[in-house]
Amino acid sequence: MLPTLLFPLSRIITAVIVFVTSIFGGMGWDAALNRLPPSLEPLSYPIWIHSHWIWENVGYCETIKDWVADMQEAGIPIGAIIIDRPWEASTHTWTQRHLPREEDRTLRAEQRADTGLNGQRSMQRDGYGGSVDSVGSYVPCPVRYCCFFEEWYAQLNGVPNTGPGFIEYFNAMGIEVLAWGTGMVNTNSPNHFDPVRLSNPDGTVLYPPEFQDRHEWAAEHDWPLDLPESSYFLNNGRLVSWWGSHSNYTHRTYGSLVDYTQAAAVEWWEQQLDNVLNMGLSGWKVDGTDPYVATLLPAINYRGRLIGWRSYRQAAYRHWIDYSWENFGAVAKVRAVDDYFFRAGMPFRFAPRRGNFLAWAGDQDNDWRGMRAALNNIFASSMFNYVNVGSDVGGFRGGPYDNPWDVFIRWAQLGAFSTLMEMESTLREVPREFLTPGGDVELVVYTEHRPFRFNDFYPQLLAEHDIDIVAIYRDFAIMHTELQPYIASQVMFSYERRQPTVRPAMGYYQYMLGDEIFVAPIVQQGDYSGHYRRIIFPRGSNWIYLFDETQVFRGGSMHRLHFSYDVSPVFIREGAIIPRIRLLDVPVGAAPVFCNYTTIYIYPRQGSNRFGLFEEGQRGSMINYTMNRNTIRVTMESTERDIMFRLFNICTPGAIVLADGTRLAAVASLDDLRASGLGFYVDEAGNLWIAHQDAIDGIDFTVHFVNCGC
């Protein structure tokens, strides 16, 4: 009811956000900083954060491994996975760890078979549901994630891991692993200050009272980690009912907030995190529990002093971000700005901007309104100059059975042209009738938001209209992966300029992705042929349509254009320099990009431009060009990359001469150019390709035009 009443107000707030950020977001808050050149200092974070991510909610070792295998079989690149809750051991599941591994796996397989596909109902009846869902132990659940637990247990005890592995398993495929976390510790976690609490505040029994003392419990069950004092939590461990307090058939859990202002509490907390970080965990997804400090009324730290939400969240997020990165090189994905409380277009600020290179826009519904809500949060984050904010493709809530397939496609395209692209999937119970109309109304578990599932749910409809969601998703995940050098460089340059990377532009949900790419995502219902989109192009430049470079639009003009489902309204500024890579040797779009080359796309116009290419672990390189009617000169500072230049639709080249006077030779095809390592090729569209494989001494060449009238 409240979101309904506030909806008109939310539209006004959203309009103000878009207006303000479209004016200030594109130029930054500090005009002097905006004129500074890029520093080209090494990236402040690993570049893989701009790869394509997937994350699973309510999963198991087998389900995430199967999902990754399915995605790879479809040719969809994956750079990182997140294991969302529940993944941590509870007091109940810790006592199950001594089950023989094969017996344990067989037991869980039989339980899941009761409901068809990875079911949860029988697991809940037998204590594997809500009691598995612990928060705050930072020990892999030996029931859900037995392979993760075995790897953790081996690392803790300094013995070889004889199981299939988990982090090592994915790292061997070049996939980073992150885990979900918060600053809350639930009462059913073994490292809560009272893990054998006899009852909760609502009077429900938590566990049978095997022991009256937490130290007795820990000793009896061989709990290997230090137990906390109650003073390690705010208000001496006062319990909080929060969104992670789940009812089960027998009990409800509560949580206590870690006191980040106390050195002893922080030291104990770091010991909990270290047990997973030492395994090689690449980072955290830090969820939003910090607002619950306001429910303590008042919140009091160990010194008896009041602490507010702002002070608490600053301390909490700084610890997550700084401690993980400085000690383990691990990242922390946090909420930046989120319409967290009312879901009515009134966003709140969460994590600080300083040192924040990874954030997401919170949880949204799986419909057009949810997609616009995600954009509202991303645009609102631009007001505070956050540099890397993405959203969950297809939303967080809902799945194929109630998720419009066209929303999923357009959201995937939005994700591809965001700084962070990630897709979530949850195992949930849905009526079998959704799968087999007229069949038994039996609850089975189905997965959400995976592109395969949409093809499964709408096979006839999609086939009739020649729409392949898996192929579309693959193409856009590859495009996002290709843009890693561009996105990372623009994120760092934006951070140096105190400017957002996503900068809302004048018009209806339009934005710049960095300095050179203009995006007008489709956020409303269309038809089976696609969508019409009214676009206002930013002034000051012409704009080249990415998916058909023969179409060029004048800056300041307005057009109503049609876009089929396999393309998206994305445009390149005339004069731009766009570095791209290619991880898969599969042609996508009109112009191929080679695996072993970084391809520098230049869309030249009269005059000059530059681009600072930031690198991970080393100083970056400045790329420059200067063009007049007769020549274009291109330079690039020293780089360890193999470089391929692609100059868009320039005048007919005559001689191409290096700085030392060497004239490059023409080759017959792009394959020949890739093999030669040094030379040039002109394709049928008139684009000039130049290879320069050894660029450690830098690159400097001049193209002399035959046709001087261009």
C-alpha cells in the first residue's frame, strides 16, 4: 500500500534525479579535475570485475557447477561467480559434518529427488532448510556445499584436499569466486555469542538444550574458531529481527550486529573472514544489514556511546572494502544507492564512494518497472559520483514462469553496456502446471533468470518469431567482456575526476557510458518484432550506430527508431577511441576482434583525440591521433599488449609509414594480417586494419590518404 501511495511522489523524485544528473553527471562536480589528463597509474582493482558474472541464491555445489558448465557449453563467458546465501554452516549442520561424504551426498540426492529438481521441501522437513540458512559463521555449510566445506576443512588443518574442490575447481577455469556476507551474526550460527540460546525473543525454541553453556557446546562439537563475547556486538548482543531472520517449521532466528568501533570485535571478526579468504576467495557480496542499526533505538557501542546509521555504515563498509583488498587482494561488492525501504523511487545512500570500485543497485522485481527502478538507482548513484554500479539482469525476484522474456533480453543488453554485468538465479518451488499445462499441481523447483529457461518456457512463441534468447544473451555477454579495457579505463579516469562513469543524458532513460559510448536502453513494452525508441542524441558530436555503422545521427537531433531483439540502442561518438579485447574466437557483429590482440577502434574526425588505457599491475598507455585532410597520425605509448588498430571508414590509404620510415605492407585478409603481426588491410566496408604485434617500444605511424577530399 505504501509504495502505491508514494508512487506519484517517486516519479517526481526520479525526474529530479535524472534532470540533475544529466546536467552535472556528464561534466563532473569539479570542472578543473575534468580537464586533467588520466594519470595512467595501475588500476586500483582487478580488471576481472568487469567480466560477465553469475550468482546463485539457494544453491548447492552441484547446481552452481552444472550452471557454469551449461553456460560454457553455450559459449557464454563467465569471469566470476557469487555464492549467495545460504552457504554458511549453522549450529545444526555443523553437527552433520561427520557424515561420510558419499553417504551425505547420497542422502541429499534422495531428498532432492522427492520433488523432481533439486527440491527443498523434504530438506526442510528433515532439518536441511531453514536450519541450514545460517548467517555469520563464515564456514561453508557441510550439507549444501560439501565440496566447499571439504576444501575449507583441509586448508584449516593443513592437509591435502581429496575431494572435487570448489574455489580451486573454478579458479582452474579462470573463474573468480565470491561469497555473500553481512555484518550480522544470526543466533543459529555457531559463532554467535550464545549459539545454544534456549529460546528467541518471540518465545519459540531455537534448539533442544543439549548444553547450557556455549563453551561446552563448542568443545563437544569441535568448533575450531574463537567464540565472541557479547560485547563484540552492538547493545551487548541485542537481537534484531531482520530480512535474514527466516521462519522454519520449528523456529525463527535473529541476528546481532558486529560492533565495528571496537578493536577486539574487529580483530575477532577478521579471524572469521580470514578462514575463507585464506582459501583464495576473490571477494564478497556485502548485503545491506547496516540500516538495522536504527532499529536498536538507540544503538550503543561497547563504550556505551550512541552510534547512528551513518557512522556505523561508514565503519562497516570501510572495513569490508579496505581489509579484504589490502590483506588478500579481495574485492567487496556493496550497495551504493538503493530504494531499499519503500521501493517507491526514494533512494538511500549506503556504502561510501571513496575506494568503492564495485557496487550494485539492489534488488528489483522482474518486470519493466523493476528495470526502470534499477536505472533509477544507478542514476541516483551518479549524483554521488560512484564509478561502477550494475544491476541483476532480469531482476532479483521472479523467474521464467512470471518473467516477461522481452524484459530479460532488454535487461541483458542494459547489463552489457553497464560497468558491471551480472545475472542471478535462484532455486525456487513453482507449480508443475507452469511446466506442463494441465498436469499435476505438484511443487517442483525451477531455476530463474537463466537464458535456457526462457527458451524452455516459451519454445513455440520464440520459435515463431525467430528469437533465440540464449544466442542473444551470449552475444551481449561477449560484447561486455570485449569492452573490459574501455570500461576499466573509464572507471579509473572517472574516479580521478570525481565523476560517475554512467552519466545520465537529456532524454528518457539515456546515459553516457564513459566519454565515448551513448546508451538509450529500452525500458518499455514492445511487440514481437522489437521496440520503437525515441532518442535525443547528445549535442556536440555525430553518433555512429554500433550495430550498423552506416547509420550516423547528428548530435542534438531526435529520432524514433526501431530495434529488433538482437540489437540495442548503443552509439559511438564520432572521434572516439575504444579499446576492446576478444576472449572467444567467434565473430560477433560486423567486425571481428582477435583473441591475441587488443583492438583499438578509432572513429576519427578532423582534429585530435586521446584515450588513457589503464592497466592492471603496471602503468598504462596513452593513445593519441591527429587527423587533417591529408593524413592521420596515431601514437601509443609502450605496452605489453599485441595491438590491432581499426580505423573506421577513413579516406583511401596510400602509404602507411612508421616513425622510423618503414612502410607497412598490405595483406590480402584479416587472417593474413593477424599472422603477419605487422602490416595493414582494408576491408570491404572501407575500414583500415593495422597490426603492430610488438609494441613494447610504443607505436607511431602516419597514414597518408590518396583521396585528399575526404
